[in-house]
Amino acid sequence: MSDAAAGPSVDPAEVARFSAVAAQWWDPKGKFAPLHKFNPIRLGFIRDQALQRFALDGASATPFEGLRLLDIGCGGGLLSEPMSRLGFAVTGVDASARNIGVASAHAESLGLSIDYRCTTAEALLEGGEALFDVILNMEVIEHVADPRAYLIDCARLLKPGGLMIVATLNRTLKALAFAKIGAEYVLGWLPRGAHDWSKFLKPEQIAGFLDGEPVTVDGPFGVAYDPLADRWSQSSDISINYMMTVTKAA
């Protein structure tokens, strides 16, 4: 397996940056500590949106049995594993072979069956991959080379009736101050260079990328961090982090 998948959506510098710290994905006090703290709010949002979209019983421990999920840019599997436990048949895809190696080993150690692959959205599409009921596109689009082409490819991997969730960072001065300068250079929450503010995207750009596609884009839904409680919550504030939903008619 090569160290990284290739393709027009792949930014080699971004892949190399995440590959270099791949071994720390599952260390809650390591380089990805902020993501571990962020995960509960992401998981809750995904679960709630999917339950609503497919009219499923939230009381079930595995409500998503029979549904197929793609975790694109899965990293070490922080979302893939809980999605698998909720019943989804999960395919986790990442352009970094090191990330896929870490994710595969961790899932295997826990007895979880997850289909991890070092590949890209465009490669899945070109290869005639079967379509997915749910696609997770979480904190990925700000790291790709061509966000428009990438998002269109992802949307075309979605089944009729399906749901895609996109999470990213807003291109605002507040996001520059807090998510870039503060998180990387002042607080040291993220490795320096983890984000390029010029690649942050406004919600209207996300919606605009999908103009002409047979999908409906809703949101943005804000996410905010409370430093006193040291936790994330859903918020009306979209100035830093936000999520959007993309649905395809059945």
C-alpha cells in the first residue's frame, strides 16, 4: 500500500501533515485531543439527523442496521467505530495509508468489522462503488485541493433518499482568531499549520458547490465551545464551526 492515495481532491501537503501524527489518533491527550472533546456533539448530531431522515426508533441500540455509511476522511476512525456500533455497515476512507493502518488495527483490536480503504471519493465514484445511505464529511473539505469537485463527487455517492453531513470551519475573522491563531499558536490545541484559513469555507459556498445537483442543502447548524464547561454544544453561532445537511430525494 502506498503512503497516500492520489487524485485531484488530494492535497499532498495536507495528507503528509496528518500522516505524520497518525499514531496519536486514539490518544485523548495527544495531538487530536480537541477532536476527542468535539466528538460527542458530532455523534449526537449525526445520530439525530439520521434517525429523523430514515424515521427510525431511537430507543434501539443499533437503529441503523441495514444502512450503509461512508466516513470520508475517516482519519483514525473516531467516527467510524461508534457508527459501526450503532448498526451501520461502515466504509472508512482516507487518503493517508498511515491513518488507515491505525484505524484498521484499532477496530480489529475491538472486534469491529469496518471496511477501511486508502482511497478517495473520486476513486470510489469512478470505480462504480455501490451508493451509500449516509455520508459523513466531517472536517475534511477544508483540507482538499478542489472543494467543489470533491463535494460533488461525494454527493454523487449518495443513494436516493440518503443523507450527507458536512462539517467545516467558517471563513471569518473570528475563526481566524480562534480556530487558527488561538488553537494552533496560543493554546497549542492543534499542531501548528493544521489549518489554512484561506481554505475555510462560508456556508453559502458549501450550498453553491452543489448547485445543479439533485440535492437539498440545509443549515448551517452552529457548534460552539464553552471554555468554562470544557465542552461543545450546538449553537446559533456559526462564526467558527458549523455543520450542514445534504439530502437526496428518494
